Amino acid sequence: MKSVTLGSGAVHEALSIVLATGSAYRKLGLAEEDRLSGRGVSWCATCDGFFFRDRTIAVVGGGDSALEEAMFLTRFAEKVYLVHRRGSLRASKIMQDRAFANDKIEFVWNSEVLSINGEDQVESVTVRHTGTGVQQDLAVRGLFIAVGNDPRVHLIHGQLDLTPEGTIAVEDRSSRTALPGVFAAGDVTDPTYRQAVTAAASGAVAGLDAEHYLATLSPDLLGSAAGDSSRSLTTTTA
């Protein structure tokens, strides 16, 4: 029997658990970031890029994800600034070559975003050169933040195996973790795609895996759990 303790102190027991705690996008830590979220500030180019057709926008970051966002956004935007706090990128060479060859992308090197400006929507961002301290305003209607994400795995530290990327390790294409009866699905297992459709698909896989696991348990154990109203056959942690 597995148990999950809630923040309220309540304990729920189940024969199987599916962990679907997701992944949190990293933020810049600016006051305007939350206020203008959905009003020009975004963490997902594939979700929001279409809304910036023929606009000038900025992407913050220097890894593969940032360059992928910038390249995707050039399908819609008139111009894309890529703001990076260093003088060289962390992205793979092939991604760098593609970005450098795209005349819609302008690199703003050795710079960090100091503020996001606008009342009801993003109107500009102020960037500061990390070496000289010189500031400049970039007139943009959108800011896409691509500085990484953190899988929400604090619940299972020391209990389940993690991948080098920090996600919950699952077996091959399944949702099975190293602990029998415990499954994981969604962005907490996915360091690459992080899309709603892939998360939903892995949720379906986890549901089937949990069902198959329950089918291997003894009828006595299943009957005992089903007969206790304080327990359920499967508990999903969202």
C-alpha cells in the first residue's frame, strides 16, 4: 500500500500512484513578469507565437530551447531579438548555425533584461550590458523567456530515480518508475517536448500501466482496498 500526505496533514492510501506534478518554467524575477504574463510575456512560442504576427519580439536565453523558440517565432514575427547575458551561446553548433543564418534574428550579446515596460501589454524591454552597464530600450510587443525549467520533483527526492536532466526516470516508453506501483506522466518525465498533447498522451499511458499493475495484484488485496472507503485503487497526484 502506498500513501500520500497532503499539505493539510491528511493521508490518502492507494495501491497505485501516478505522479503528474509537471514542470515549472524558470522566471527572470522581474516585477512586471507576472503582471504582463499573457499580455506579451510568454514561456511558450508554439502556444503564443501566432499572436505576434508581423511584430517585433524578443527571446531571452542562449541554449537550444531559446534558439528553437527564436527560430519558430521568425515564422510569424517581423523581427526577433535574442538577448543573451554572455558573448557566446550554449546551444549546439547546428542550432547556432541556423540562427546566425536567419536574417530575422538580431543578437543582443552580453546583456540581461532589466525591466519589462508597458501598462496593459508589453511595449518594450530595457536591457543592460553586463560589462559596461549601459542600458538600452528595445521596442518589442512580446517577450519570450527561455532560460530553462525545473521539474517538480520535490515530493519524491530520495524515493525515486531521476534522470541527468532532473526529471523522474521511467522505463523505456512506459510510465513505470523504479518503485513498483508508482508511475509518472507528463512534463515531470519529459525534458524535451513539454507540450500539452505529449503530456496528455503520457497520462493515458500511465493510466493503462496502473491498470495493468492492479491486474497483477491478488484478489484479496484488491478486495480489501476496495472495501475500505478511506482507500482507493489508484491515486493520481496532479
